[in-house]
Amino acid sequence: MPDVLRPSKWLHFNSRLLAAATLAGLLSLSVCAQQAAPPKPVIVQPGAPGQPTRELPSTTRATLPPGSPADVQFMQGMIMHHAQAVEMTALIDSHTENKNLRSLGARISRSQSDEIKFMKRWLTARGQSTEHDMSGMKGHDMPGMDMSKHEMLMPGMLTAKQMEALRNAKGQEFDRLFLRGMIQHHTGALTMVKDLFDTAGAGQDAELFNFTTEVDSGQRAEIRIMQTMLGEKP
Amino acid sequence: MNRVQNIAIRLFITCLVLCAGLVTATLAQTPTPSPSPSVEVKVDAKPADKAAQADPFAPEPAGPLPAGMTGSDTNDPRAKLSPGMFDAGEAAVGLKHVLLLKKPDIFQLGSDDPNDPKVQKMLGQMGAPPEELAKLPKTTQLVIAQLAFANSDMAFQGNHLFQGNFYGLNIFDISNPAKTKLLSTIVCPGGQNDVSVYKNLLFMSVEQANGRVDCGTQGFPPPPPAPKPTGPDEKQPLPPAQKDRFRGVRIFDISDITKPKQVAAVQTCRGSHTHTLVTDPNDKNNVYLYVSGTSFVRQAEELAGCSGEAPDKDPNTALFRIDVIKVPLASPQDAKVVSSPRLFSDQSKLDALTNGGSHGKDGAEKPQATDQCHDITVYSALGLAAGACSGNGILIDIKDPANPKRLDAVNDPNYAYWHSASFSNDGKKVLFTDEWGGGLGARCRANDPNKWGADAIFNLENNKLKFASYYKMPAAQADSENCVAHNGSLLPVPGRDLEVQAWYQGGISVVDFTDAEHPMEIAYFDRGPIFANMLVLGGHWSSYWYNGHIYASEIARGLDVFELTPTKNLTQNEIDAAKLVQVSELNVQNQQKIEWPRKLVVAKAYIDQLERSQGLPADRILALRQAVQGAEAMKLSATEMAKLRNLAPSLETAARAASPADTTRLLALADIFKHPEH
């Protein structure tokens, strides 16, 4: 606190200090002026390149870009998609002793469970159902979509037949099927992200944008690791 | 008292009142006083009960620890801090919290009251149906748009700190760090809005789909729903191109610090997740920006020439490359992309390995090689850059800045996502980070392995990267704290490799990686979770040392300022020596070589280190200290200078038998003794 705010220091003066008091008063004003010199922070909004920057009122508040139904459908579909990855990784412990695969599976399981949680939070916070409604789904030509046996699958999801084959395999055969299956599964997630951003007005929500970008990069990286693992044991 | 006296007193009191008013007004926007810096551990909230399990917001503990892995330390004082937005429990060692400057209102929901119409309006904008909203817990309603207003990365110049925010940018006056002041808030949404600064120019990365050329906040309204595709072969129609959309790097003129003016907006196909300022020692007229895009490739109708096809289908694909922007300093409005180096070009050989899957349709089983960098750190003094590129860490030759070339690439089975990199000052080590989960998830729980979401330290020899060890902030964090390795900078203590690093809600950790095989934490700061019962995005995005203080960008809370305090692992001399390093600008990803003056305090720092490492016996340490004290007391008189000089040869002899770190210290110490500076 500046000295000028401690009146006790100043109020004990006698009548002969009139001049001094006046001076002190003026001084304190000038100190005040310095204190107040940095004005309140300004809020400004630049224009397009070459255009002027304009000042906004201090009461300006943020607004959000519009949400899109495609965002909601994406999240609902991805929950279902991720759930299958978790189901696949749950087979690992009883089906193979491969240490690298066990470690990879544990990480995929953890990541995808955590992401399911995130997607449910995202949907619930926006007052949306966490269940997927297939009727509104677009892109019926997506790879992995297999409608022939009334299976409703998101892109890249393993069919009932593929899941069955995985459950029945053991050891090296399981490893191979798991890695191929998970590569197919992850690749489907990349398709889902691409389709989302190919939809007008979609993906403007910051959290959704970051999440999808992360799913995209994270799964690309994991696909690469799995491809390397497949290559190591032909 | 006579009348004149009365007038004088009145005048004086008026001045006081006036001044008090002004000071109060000033204080209203000045720092929140920091709570006690000492370790302050409160008991955490009780574990979520069964009812909460059904709640999608209830945080979830990690599954069992995978075999052979070690988790995080639950006995650490940081493991059980009490929750709170602005009153969370805190724990610190070796770091003194100086202040927290809260985010300005415009970068927040702007209300603590869920019933405030502002909050309801914001929720409406997010598309929530009112009847569903009514069912949400009130606290939830307050915290759902966090990332749209998240603070991001920082840059520094002179007395100014630039802090990006997904919604724009804040500029602070840090001439007195303990009284850091907000000068200006710039509204310009687009995320992440990572910033760099060079002279009168400021650069900002934009990637998100709502970014507009004119910094508008309205985004792009979705068109009316298109008719559903009728047949299985009918392609989804492309969305309309948005000529006003901006994804790339904005360039501002900051000559008027409170009113930056946009002078250029360089569009790129994938936008700019981050960028790195690159200066060419041989070219003073231009600077370069390496643009790392990690997001979707936009359609050619929106930006000509953009293609997201696989390289075998389109050799001009925007994947598998970075973009290089050249900025002419005399005419920044002419900045443009001058090259798009394919740093990953020979890595798509893995094609053959995965073909022949049961799903024969296009794209179902195409290989996904690394096709992007997340962040690149350049070290122009060495002509090198380290790229953290999704599935790989890569080493790049940047001697020709417009045409970088890959020298080496590594991957790691424990690494999910290569995020960022720092060189040691001598360029012999690289510290990479793995942002497993992208920072949105809780990944430092008791059962999260300490090799996942960690730093990986590599030795760098003959342009080859060789793995040495992992480092992860050791304290277990709550299930409701997003936590993983994130951005940091070197801390310029001579004789040691120290990094001050942000771990989101895991706080700040200072790691010593002088011994690449055995990294060790020497200081930390941490707060409890924002909420105990729900993961709310927050924590430190980045923590950087700048001219004597540590500044940390807190995603949800604001801007933190710290000072180092001495501990057995870091002495006052070492801190004082670090404070000697003063720079006029700091863009952490454009790493500058640190050089220390040959001052006696630097010598004292080395002596402290030699004592700690037992690199010299106690009697010699004492003799060295006495010689330095003598020289200080006599203000480097000729006699004392001669005494110091005479000690140098014995130090050089000792260096021959010392460990690599102590060799460096002994030789540097001998050098100071030979030519000490005032």
C-alpha cells in the first residue's frame, strides 16, 4: 500500500505546516495520477487483414458458435464404436500371453473407456441422449457397415462373425486377428472423423473439435504401432 | 485550528479519498493475493458413492495397473489436495506462488450463478434443449463450455506477456511480475491461438472450424438439413465452401500494444495447431513459421489445392507434410506458404503389412503412417529441430530453414502421441513429451503407468536419437483431474539440465535431466482438482521461465506467477545464476542458446553442484568457497584475481577424472576463475 494511504503518518502536523500539507496533498494527487495511469484493460476486436481494430464495450461477453446435429450423432456413434474396442481388449488376458499386445491392449482399453466417459459428459452437458439413434445416420456406404444381417455397425466395427472368430482364437492366431481387427476398427474411427468434418456446420464446438482431432491423431499413432507389431511376427 | 488549516486538511483528505478510490478501482483488476506457499494439505472429498456411479459426470478410477508397470505415488502431498476453483488446496516445494491473475470476464461464462440468464443463454447456444437442461445439476451448467474459453500457450517480449486463449488473446504488463497487469484483451476465436512474437509482429495459430478471417465470434451456421441419401452408392454432398473461414496463421502488428492490428492471415489446408518461429542467422529480412496442422484437411472448394487423399492417390496431399510460411519483415502482409516439406516421405512403406483384410472397401485398411507433426522445436544455433510428430519423434536439419530435412526418426512402444520437444542447452539431449489422451483425460491416477503420458529423454549423438529414460510427474492425481505431460521450458541454471514443465491439473514439475538415465524432480507446485465429483478441464497448459520468474498459463483459472525458492536440490546461488540470464524475447519453441556471464555467482552455483554431486572432496569445496568469498569481498582485486587464477589448473586436472556433468562444471568453473567478470 502506498504511503499516501496511511493518514496517521500525516495528520499530526501543526498550523505552521499548512504549506507542507497543501504540497503533500498535491503530491498525493500526483501519486494518485500515477497509480491510476494504467487505465482499465481494453477489449478490442481486430478486423480482417488491413482493416482497423475496434474497441468493444467492457461489458462485452463471449458467445459460442452454433452447435450441429451432426456433432451429437458423431458422439453417440463413437460411444458405440469405442465400446467394441473395450470389448475386444477384454479378451486379451484370457487369449494370449504376448506381453507387448497385453500392454497395448491395456492402454487402448484405458484410453477408450476414458473417452467414452468424456463423450457421455459432453452429450449430457448438452442435454442429449448418450444412446445412438441409427435412423438419423448418414453415409450408408461406409466401410464396415454391414446391414445384411440386421447388424447396425459404425464404420470399422467388427461384425458378429469377426468377433466370433476373435473369441475362438488363441495365442498367435488371436494376436494376428486382434491386431488386424483393431487396425480395421481404428481406421473406421478415422472415417467417422472425416465424415464429421465433411458435414456443413459441424465440428465448431471447441471440445468436440479437440476430442476428434485427438481421436484422429491418437488412433493413427496406434495403428502405426500395431502395423509394426504385425510386421514383427508375420 | 484556523480556517486555512481546515482548508488544508480538507484538501488533503479529499486527495486521500480520491486516491483511495482510484487505488480501489485499480485493485479491482489486480492480482488475487496468493495463498500461503507452504505445503497445505486438506483432506480430499469422499469417494463417489454408488448413486454417483450412474452419473456420467462421476470421475472413474483407473483400472488395475498393467503387469510390470509402476503407477503414481499416492503418498505424495499432491495426491490428496482439496478441490476448488479458486480455493483448492495447494502443495509446493521449491516454488513460491506469487500471484494468480484471474481470466477476464469475457473469457469465462461470466457468472457464478447457474440461474443467471447469461448461463442459460450460453447453454442454449450449445444446442441444449431447455427441458433437458432443467435436469442438469446446477454446478455442471457452470462449467460446460470450458475449452471454448481455455487459456493456451504464451510468448514474451520485453515487459509484455502474450497469453493465447481459444477465444482470443490477453496481453499483460509484467514489468513488476508481482503486480502483473492485464493491458488488453483481443477477441478473435479460433483455437488454440498459440502465439509467438518477433519485434512488432505477433503470430497466432488457428485450426478450429469456427475461425473467421475477420475475427468474428459467430462461426458458421449449419445449413438446413440435406435430404437423406437414397441409395447406398449416393455420395454425401460436400458442405458449402466458407470463404470467410480462417484456419492457418494470423499475423498482427503489435506496435500499438493495446490494439494489435491484423496485417495478414495465411490460410493452410489443415489449419495451424501450433507453429514455430524460425529465424535464419543468414537472413535478417525474413522470418519463417513451421506450421504443424493436426486436424482435418479442408475441401479444395474452400482453399484451392487442398487434398486429404492418401499419397498414392494424390501426390499433392496435404497429409504427410508441414507447411513453411515465409514472412518478409518489411511487408508482413505478403507472408505466404513457400514450401511444404514432406518430412515423413519414406515412412509409408508399411503398406504391404496390413493389406488383405476382410473388408475390401476403399480406405478400410489403409496404413496410417505418421502424417503430421504436433509441435516442432527449432534450435537454430545447432541448425537442428526436434519434431514431435504423432507416432514419431524426429530430428530435422534446418540449416536451410525453408527446406528442412529429416535426419532421424524414432518411435516407442509406450508412447501414444508425440507432442512436444526441448533440447538440452548443449544439444546433447532431447526431452520429448507424450500427450496421451490429448490433455482432456485423467492420466496420472494411482494406477496409470508412469511410462504412459510421460516425458521420454533421448541422448543425441551424431544426429541419432537414443532412448535413455522416462519421466512422469510422480504424484498420483485425482480421478477428476486432467493430467498428462505438456509444455515446459528450460530453466537456465548453469551446469544442469532443468525443465519447468506443465502437467495440466497435475500442476508444475521441475525435472533435472542432467543425467539422462536418471531424471529427478526437484521442485513442484500443484492445486487440488477444480471439482471433486466431475472432471472439469483445467490446469497448466504451459509453464515457462522468463527473466527470473516462472509464468504458467492456467486453462481455467488464469495466469500464475512463481518464484524459485532454495531447497537442498537447488541453492540460492543456482537461482541467482539463472536470474542472470536475461532475454529480450522468448518463444519457447524457438530455442536460444543460453550463455552465462563469467560472474562469481555462477562460480558459486558450480561449487554448490560439485558439493552436491561429491565431485570434489569437502576440503577443496571449502577452499574454493573461501577464494570466491575473498574475491567478492575485495571486489576482484589483483591479488584475489591471481588467487582464483591459480586454482584453475587443479580444477582442469580434476575434470579429467570426473563424471560428464562434473567435467562440464569443473571446466566452466576454471574458465570463470581465469577471467572473472564484475
